[in-house]
Amino acid sequence: MIKQRILIVEDEADIRRFVRMALEKEGMNVFETATGEEARINAVSRKPDLVIVDLGLPDGDGKGLIRDLRSWVSAPILVLSAREQETEKVDALDAGADDYLTKPFGVPELLARVRAQLRRANAASNGSATSPIARFGKVVVNLATHEVTYGGVPIHLTPNEYRLLTALIRGHGKVLTHRQLLMEIWGPGYAERSHYIRIYMAQLRQKLEEDPSQPVHLVTELQVGYRLSGLEDFKANLA
């Protein structure tokens, strides 16, 4: 079995070692670098399956590195950072990161997020257009006919509710910022109206979550945006 390759970009040696040990125990092949310049070189030579990036690098902000990598690297990018501000998270995700984990963090959560990103990347690379069916929990979405069921019972969604749901499905579990969702669903004129998303997300949860007050699939990333958790692998072409 081919080991998955992980590139860690982190200037603190103790954290690099901590993350490396955790990933190697999972059977992954791990490479380390402390600077953005070295990261660019390693991204070319190592061809990582996933990149872990700290935002506070000695030779520049990690968001610049993310933007650079995202222009030619398709591998998922996971941010590990002590920066807790909403703007930092949003900017990193908008720059091209796929997920954001705030320091300090636990090994189980780190590994869960790494595995999730690798699964999504693998599913996306295994072809497309073989099935238009997306599933999570008790929900089944037929992307060809726009039919949605919960536990086998048809569910009526408004056009905006459906567009919000399919945007999250296309994200394959990636955190989507309020701005990204607003731009995609309503257009540039609505980019700052985050209350729209809250209203329609609440309506979706009422229809698609077992307990809307404790959602397990339509998940909030506090002050940043939303993601869809528990989406089963599927290969529909959603472009």
C-alpha cells in the first residue's frame, strides 16, 4: 500500500515533531519544512497528498503561501495556527485553504481532519459522473432530478435552500465562508449579508437534521462559515 505523503510547513520544531509523530503512527510519509520558500520547493519535489501550513512563517505570512500553492497544487491544505480571529480564518479559507484548526489542538481531531481531507481528495480524483446521488445521515439528494428525501420521505426545499445545500455538497466537507456562500447563491451584491445564510441554514436544519438544535451534518464553523459533515463518497460531476 502506498503511503500518503504529508508536507508540514511549521517554523516551531516542537510542533513539527509532535505533528510528524502523530501522522507517522497513522502510517503516513511525512516531510517537514520551516519556511515558505522551502515549502514551495518541497511541494514540487515531494508532490504531497496534503499540506499542513502554519500562518506565522519566518519568511512571510502563510496566507501568501496558500495562495501561491493553490494556483498549481490540487492537494488539500490544512491550516494549523494560533490565530483565533475570525478574519484570519476567513482570509485563510478564501486564500485556498480547505480547513482550519486552531492551536492548541488534540491529536484525535488533527488526525480526523487529515483523514477527512484525504478521503475527499481521493474521491474527487477517482473519476466523475458515475452517480448523481449524494448521501449524508438519513438524507439522499439526487443532483440530477433535484429530489431530496429524509428517511425515504420526500422533502420540499425552496430554490435558495436547495442551492445552499448543493453548494455544501460540492464542498465535500470543506469549510465554506459566509462570503463564499453568499457570492455563489445570491451574487456579488449580497456578499456582506451573512444573515441570509443564517436564516436559510436554520430552515435546512429544520428539514434535514434529526435534532435541528444540535446539528451533526450542517455544521457551523464559528464566525467563519459552514461545512457538510458525514457526506458519503460519491462521484457526481457537479461542475
